[in-house]
Amino acid sequence: MINGKSESYTGTSIFDPVLCELMYKWFCPENGLILDPFAGGSVRGIVANFLGYNYTGIELRQEQVDSNREQALNILDVKNQPQWYCGDSNKVLDDNWQTKFDMLFTCPPYMDLEVYSDLKDDLSTMSDDDFTKHYNSIIKKSCNLLNNDAFAIAVVGDVRDKKTGFYKDFITITKIAFYNAGLKLYNEAILLENGLNTAAMRADKQFTSGKKLVKVHQNVLIFKKP
């Protein structure tokens, strides 16, 4: 699979719609209900409802929710709109939800790689310890809302510590979060990024300056709830 998250004119990442279509068709039942606790961006929601699924996303930033809704209205029929809730997933998921979902599909913030806002509940602004604590809580609450035998898919990439240069092993952090929520790893795929064609040009400078290899992929982790 080629093409991961690319950069928009705003500088923020755009999720790959082809990956959305594949994951939905392969791992979600027809007309299934999809939950996304990290719903920045409109792509996952628009693709889901366009294909006949029903998407519910939770996003912290009101301006992002407004943008998502505007884009969805430009593409989908007004009677076929994804549902976006504005708020902290760690709190919103504490509400008395009467719905069970058939799939979880998300792309969480890559720790502090990209800071999205200055809101106190924004995971991207937290220390590594606080991030991991809140992240585990959100994953567990989300998975509690899944039907048995449902799949949960997280698209993640590793992140380097900005001071030391060491990897934080975000892939393992994510796996542990889902294990703690009672799910099991079922499949794992590699998603090649758009920057693959320029990797060779970046590799020499990056390796010479810091002995760091160029990363050209993300991990697609596919879990299943027993």
C-alpha cells in the first residue's frame, strides 16, 4: 500500500482515503458503526459514510469539528453526514453511550511530534507519562464500546525524543494500550509514505548529521476484540 499521511497547505497531515476504503471494506460489516476517538481531519468520516457505513468521531478542537462538518456537507448528502462530537475523548467516552460499535478506526496524535493546540486536554502538549496515561484511558474506554469480534485499527508511526534523538517506541505504547483494553493483535501492515520518492535525497544529510535513518512508513495495527 502506498501513500500515507501527506501534508496539506495548512501544514497539517491528511489521512489516506484509499487506506480508509480498504480497512472499512475488509474489517467492518456492511452498514457497520465506526468509532474514532481521535477524529482530527474529515477523511475517515467522509469515506465511511460515502461507502454506507456510519461514522462517529470525537475531536477536541471546535475549529476542526467545524471544518470537518463543512467539508462533509460539500461532499455528502445532508441526510448522510458523519457524526462529530467536540470534546476530550477521555471525558466524552464517560457519557452513558447506548451504542455498540462494529469497528474502531483511528490515527492518534504521535505524542508531541505535531502540536495541534494549546488546550490543556490536548494530548500532543502533554509529557510522555501524561500522554501515555490519557492515551491508555481513551483506548480502553473506546474498546469497551466495541462489539465482540469487532476490529480496532490504529495507524501509528514512531516518534523521536526531541532532546535525545532516541525513539519513544510509540508503536509498542499503542500495542500495550490495546492489550490492556483486552484486545489481541490480529494483523499488522506497513503503509508507505508519500515522502518515499524523496527519501534518498534526505537520507545522506540526515544520516551524516545524526546517524539517523530516514523513516518512510507507518504501522497499521489491526486488533480484534475476543
